[in-house]
Amino acid sequence: MPVLYIGNKNYSSWSLRPWLALKWANVAFEERVIQLGGQGYGRSQIPEVRAVSPSGRVPALEVSGTGRRAGSTPALPPSESVVIWDSLAICEWAAENAPAAHLWPEDPMVRAVCRSVACEMHSSFAAVRRDMSMNIRRRTTPRDWPQDTRDDLVRIEEVWTTIRARYGAGGPFLFGARTIADAFYAPVVTRFRTYGVPLSASSAGYSEAVLADPSFREWEAAGVAEPWTLAQTDAL
């Protein structure tokens, strides 16, 4: 069974993304939570993380030679394993190994757009990451964000609104059904809730769909129950 190493569920947005993708794909996996914070946090130097991830960061997915889709080649020997250490790469692995889950849309052109949406989240919105760390348990009041953060918020809502209007007619998610793009924006949904960001009716509807998803609610309940805290995040 693949082993997914993740950080604290209350705080680790990068861990939530592939965890949701694996759940949505019905891929069985073992979950191991590594407490983040303390010495080395934020500098890829936590020994427990270094032991399981070459990048020194989580999430990381360890897959044995048997953890592959039937018929795929070449195969690793069953005793050999590899580590996939990036959230998007783990999601791609889930999509390839569980094609029936349609984590990417079937239509090639729509799939390309979906990848663009996910990759924009993967590589952009630095101001939101700086000012609005994921903190599932917390609720704050709206505030006056710096201009670059406001620009990020506008762009995120633009993505949600335009993509849902064009591709989401079949359901409440960005492309109708759940995709990797939704897994990537799920932590942003929690950020908007935590920091009291006002939303348009369309964005509020999308957020409600993500927050009501059974897999997300499972993660949320575990995050709320965690005993760990990160002072630097709670202070934002």
C-alpha cells in the first residue's frame, strides 16, 4: 500500500491537495502525519521529514514496485520503492493509477485548461500564501490586505467564476465533477473562510461545495482535533 507522509492537517495546505486526490480516486493508502514546527521548520531541515522526502518537505508518497496500474511498463521489482515528493506529481500519479476517477477531464482541451488552473495555483499567489496561511480551526474578521494580496484574491475569484461558468454546468465544482484543480483550490477555500474574505455568490457556492465534500470534512475533523499549534501561523 502506498504511504503518504503529510504535515499537520490544520496547517499543511500542500498535504491536503494530494490527500484529497487519492481519496477521490479511491486509492488505498497509509497516512503518516509528521508534526511540523520547531527547529528547522520552514528550512527543509526537520529530520523526520528528511528521512522520508528528498526535498525535505511534505507531502511525499512512497510507492512500491507493486503500486502501479496493471499493464503499465516498465515495472519496478516488488521489493523496490520510489518516493514522489511534490503535491502535483502525487496527484498525477493518482490520476494515472485510477483513470476511472477522472481526476482530469476526459476531453483533451478541457483537460489542458484544468491543468492550467491547477498549475497556476501550484506556482502563483505568493501574497496569499504569505498573508493567509491555512489554519482550518481559526476564524478572523475581514481586514485591509496589501495590494498584492488583493490582486491575488481578485484573480482567484476570476478563475473560479469564469471556469465554473464555462465548464462546470454538470456539477458544483470547477469542471462540474471533482478534479485535481479542486484539490488544489481546497486550501484556498479554507483560507477565505478563516480570514473572512467576502465572496461573490458564485464563489460562495463553489466554496460551500468544497467544504461540504465528505473527504474534505474527514480531513477537517482531524485537523480540528489535532493538539499541535504553530504560533507563527496562528499570529497571522
